[in-house]
Amino acid sequence: MSNVNLIINNKYSTDCNTLLYGELEVIVPSPTSIHHPPLCDLVDKNIVLDTHTYKLFKDLFCKSPVHSENITVYDQNGFILSKYLSNRTNNNSGTVDVTTEPKSMIADIVIPTNDISPVVTILVLTSYKGLSSCNFYENKERTVSIDMKNLRSKYDLSKVILFITDTIYTELTTFYDFHKEFIKVFNRVHIMAFDKIVPSLVEYIAGTVVSGSKPDFQGILNFGENVQVTTAHFSDIKNHMTTNIRGNNRIHFTSTNTISRSYFVIMLYHSNRDDVKITESTTHTEYEFLCENDESGNMSIMMNGLLFMDLLNSFKDHDAVRRYVQTDPINTVLYLFNSPFKSYKHNYTVTTINDMLGNYMYDLDNTITKHLLAVINDSPPQIPQLPQYGYKVHSPFKNYACERQTSVYMPPNAFDA
């Protein structure tokens, strides 16, 4: 069962507007996972790989489950490439690469022997140059027969597990009599496509985890039938959450983590503050809205800034803004020269909701200033340089967005369909 927690830290209401900020938290159940144990016995292992398989093996094995057995990886010359000790906490390895070419004959491959029992030896065969270098059936059969005879004289293959590609195996099956012997001489034979042989090997020795679907939650915040959302700003500072204003004055949000949190600033427009009723559609949750008005003055300053920004957005061109400035210069002077956010110090790490609010209002103030200066100079404004923090503004003067933050400013009665 998913939970959507809306924590309202503070609010400020007038007859027509309500400004509130707080934190939105979405908790989604973890997906169901199936854990498959290794198919191979949990004993020490020697694995022989070639240049075609070693790098992929390292990449896949480092992400696989850890088990308490020693694993030593060799190249076909018998040189140790990496060791995974039984007391390891992960499956990471060194940076040694295979520089030798694969052996032409299977009998030339050095298979490590160990008198300590039990030890599993795994040979991975992805190429057989000796076989592919012959064209006639008779020569291929003779090559394989001699090669296998030499191999059996050197090693006890009953202790070797063979991983072989299906292309080599298919060609070997043309020698029926030998094929029957070939299968019997090894402890076990696993036949895989070339692109599956290493993933299958890793799954064979380490097991695998089959994860369920990723968390994917979509919710809708509603604020009342006669209430309009004029501003919505969400700071994506913890995990992954995306938000946007939808039609009918709703805020749509999505989460792809088991726990996602985001600070928010929302301003509402209404004819009666009692009309504000906050609910969430997916979880059918209704939130209490009882906190008292903030009387410190900070939120009233925020509301004035947002309302002033809405006013600027309502003008269609520079001439309309210029006429407003001439008829009501007091607010213009206030935001050009006397805004309290001019002295705010940025904290782009956004570790607390107060830091987010300060950054948000500081950048809003800069945006207002640049809008007004553009009108005075009768030129397009310069886009503020906000490398780590920003917001999206719908206005006749500019339109830009930054990756980490999303804000939408909308005047009353101008909403998406």
C-alpha cells in the first residue's frame, strides 16, 4: 500500500490567496524479488577464461550475489588473472587484462589442477581455431580426435565442467561417435549461445536475483472545486520525483523510488479561504489544513513577490508594463532597489526547506528585476545564470528551465486544458 504524506510547515492566507510550503513524501512498497541460489556447489572454484570472455565476466560478476568460497580465474596459459577470497564483501576484482590469444587446440589450454578436494574446475570454450582451420570433414574429425586424446592424457576431465558455445558444439555433433564420447569425458557440459555463455556462467556460480517491477507511483493533489493553483514549485532534492500542474487546478506527481521526498511552495487563488480542501486522488487521502497563519512577515513578503510576478506575466508587451510602471511606481521601485531578498546568501546545496525558500525567492526577485530592466531599456532581458538552481517561468519576456528544479507561474484563469 503506497502512502502520500503532505506535511504543511507553514501557511499564509488573505481573502483571495493562500501561500503554503512544506514537504511531500511518497512511500511505495518495495518490489517483490526472487532469489535464485547458485546451481554449482558452493566450493572453491578454478575458472579458465579467454580474452573474449574475461572482461565481461568481471563486469557481470561484480554485480552478482557474494558467496563464501574462493574463486581463482586463469587465462588459457595458466596465469592467474584474479582471485576472489572467501571472506570478501563484494565481487570486485583488479584491472588485469588478458593479453594472450586463445589457444588453437583444446589440449594446449592449461587447466589448473588442485589436490585439495573439493574444488570445481570450469573451462569456458568460445573458440576452437584448430577445428575451424580445417575444411574437409575427414581432417576436422582427425583433428578433434587427436586433440581430445592429448587432452585426456594430460587431465582428469571428469572433474572439469565445460561451458561451450552452441556453434562449436553444433560442428562437433557432425562427428557422432566422437560426440558421444565428448559428452561423457567431462563432468558436465553446458551449451550456450556466445552472448549468453558468460551471463550463464555467472548465474551458475553465483545465482541471481529476479527483481519485480520498479516502483512507479502517480498521484494527483487536489485543492478544492473553487480553488486555483497559481504557483507550484517542487525542489527535487531527495530521490526522484517529477511534478507539473494539470488541468482543473490539480498537481500531478510521479515517483520511481521506494521513498521520494520534495520540498514545495504552492500558492492558491480563491474567493473564500474555507474552500481550500487538500486531497490526494490515488490513495484517497484527505489532509488537515489547520495550521495558523504565519505572522512573522516572511510569508507575506513571499506572497507579494509571487503576486507581483503574476502581474508582470499578465502584461502582453513592454508598453503594457511601461504604462503600469508609470501609474504605480512604488512597487516597481520596491522590487528594483529595496527587496529584502537582495541580501540573501545562496545555499545551492538546499539542505533544508528554509534554504530552498530563500534560494527560490532570491531568484524570483532577480527575475522580476530583469523583467523590469528589460522594459526600461526596451531590450530583451538576459537569462539569469543559475547553474545549480532555477525555475521555469511562463512569461512574455522569457522562458527557460533548469534540470534540478521545476516551478510554474500561472496567472488566475490561465491553466492547461
